[in-house]
Amino acid sequence: MSVVPTIDPANTIKHMRIKTGAFNTIQACLREALDEAGTTATPSCKHIVGRSRTGRSFALQCFESEFPVRREAHGLRKEVIYVQTPSDGTVKGLMSEILCALGDPKYNSGTAQNMLARLRLQLDAVGCRLIILDEFQHLVDKGQRRKLGATIDWLKLLVERARFSLVAVGLPDSVTIIDRDEQLRNRFDTTIEIPIYTWFDKESRRQFRALLGTIKRHIEPFETVDLVEPDIAQRMMLAASGRIGLIARIFDRAIKTAVSNETRTIRLEDLDAAYRLAVRNSARCTVEGGPFFAALTDHNVRTLWAQLSDAADLGDIDAAHCGSLSSASGAAALETKKSANPTRTTSTRPKTRKAHDLEMGRALG
């Protein structure tokens, strides 16, 4: 007889898995990119954007986990590589992360030229069909804009004649990287945007209330208020700024407090207390009573939404704090704008691959 492992009630949110329409949309995009690998005239390149705490990374990591490394007769095989762009935003740092994911023991060693050569060889050796670059916006963060030209050249070089697809995922401003260069822009499909939930859209409200209903069922044996009731659902949306990552934080804190107090009941007052402890932007709220107890007048609702949703965009919450509960309200095409500042070229003579590699090595250090 098999033994079903017992989950610590305090870790209810950590072990929760809710796959919504947006999750499925991201997965479908990744699946399409994987299926297109090696079958298109040019490598398949896709771009997904979403604001912080909308569940991008969760969906990406779930997809990557379906393709674990496996040993075959000719060696190790890893079809899908997932990496997070390092916060320093350098191309060498990103190559180091990819080499690490490939199991290179010297992933942090060598010049940019040497790392790029090893990267190409190892991607071929493991039969890579898809690279997922998360936190793509780091390539233009923290002063990296001055190196954007070199970054763009590296990206074009990486996918040139590649047999794998590339999916870049990040915050909305990551579109700057793609829009900057016409050749790169023409290689990417139309950007897919992951919107946040909003009370001002009927379909978004419906999906959000359905999500709350699913959460209420999943947190049993804990009992809480009727989350699907419109008044409560609207308060939850305001408190979480329409972001699933913040909903996870609120419920995670509320459940842990309930366990500490040896109770299974989570009242509205408990959700309010959890919100004030777990959501950093709660201090920015100036409406008396906050999202859980303020009168929901049109003025208060719009003020709360403006204050809390703007604050939610300031920095990212560590993934470990967001638990495993991740989602978004859907995905829509986002028409990308053409760059007003195309990359300058210093020579009209076409570069050979070797010459281009050498130039990249000098540029990137």
C-alpha cells in the first residue's frame, strides 16, 4: 500500500497548483516554439512580456520541468534550457548561466569569445531545441543600455543558423532590446502580453472570481469568507493589484498566522492583517480602511487601484516568497513599435562569422 505524503498545513499555498487560461497560453507559446525548432526558414523567436508578479516564471519553469535531462547512448540530452538573466545584465553573465544549465564545470571561465564557442558546441551536443531566457529586461537594466548594441549583436549571433528556438520573457520594457534593431525585430514574432486582472473589465472580473473560488476550495480545511462574493472579490483584487503573486502572499501569511494561532478560520480581519504584513506596497495606501474595509465608492476604488497597482510595479518579489500559485487573466498580442534609434554600422563590408565572433569578444571583454 502506497503512503500519501502529508502536507504541512502551513505550506498549503506553497504546494498549490492552479493552471489558468494565461498559464495555458504561455505553455502553448512554448510548445509552438519547441515544435518549430529546426523546421522554419529562420530560427523561431518569440517574446512574452508581463508586469511583475503575474506568474510568468512559474509557467516557464513548469514547462521546462517536462523535459528533464536524460542519458542516451550518445550522451546526455536536454531539449529545453531555462535560465534567468542575471541581475548584472551582462552578456557574459547570461552565457555563464546557460553554460551552467548545460552542466559546464567551467561555466564562469573564459573570454566571451571562448564562452560563446563552448555554448554553441554544448547546445548541439545535448540536442537543445528551445532556450527560454527569463527576466530578459535585465539586459537593459542598471546602465546596460550603453551596451545594448553589443547585446543585440550577441542575440543575433546566438540564433544565427541555430537549430533551436528562442523565447525571451520579461517585463514590458524588455521590448526595447528587440525594437532597437531592425534585423532582430524582424526575427521575432509579435510580442505576447500577459495582462493583470482588472475589475474594470467584465471578463477579467469573471476569471478572477473563478480563481478565488478555486483557491477557497484548495485551502481546505481552512475556512474563510465567501471569496467569490462580488464585494469580497473586489477587495481582494484591490489588495493584490490584480496580481496572482500578491494573492499568494496574502493567503500564505494568513494561513501561517492561523496555524500559529491554532485555528482553521480566516476572517476578513485576518486577510487585512496578512495584507499589511505581506504586501510591501500596503504602506502607500492613503484611503481610510484600506482595500479590505474602505467604502467601495467609485472614488475610493480608483484611488486604491492607482496607488496599489503603481506601487506593485516597483521592484520584484523574490520567487520564494510568491509560493507556487501563479496565473494571469489571459494573453493578447501587443503591437511592437519601430525603433527611432537604429543601431549604427561602422562598416558596409559584411563580416564573416569568425570576424564577427572576434569583434564580439573584444566588445564584451
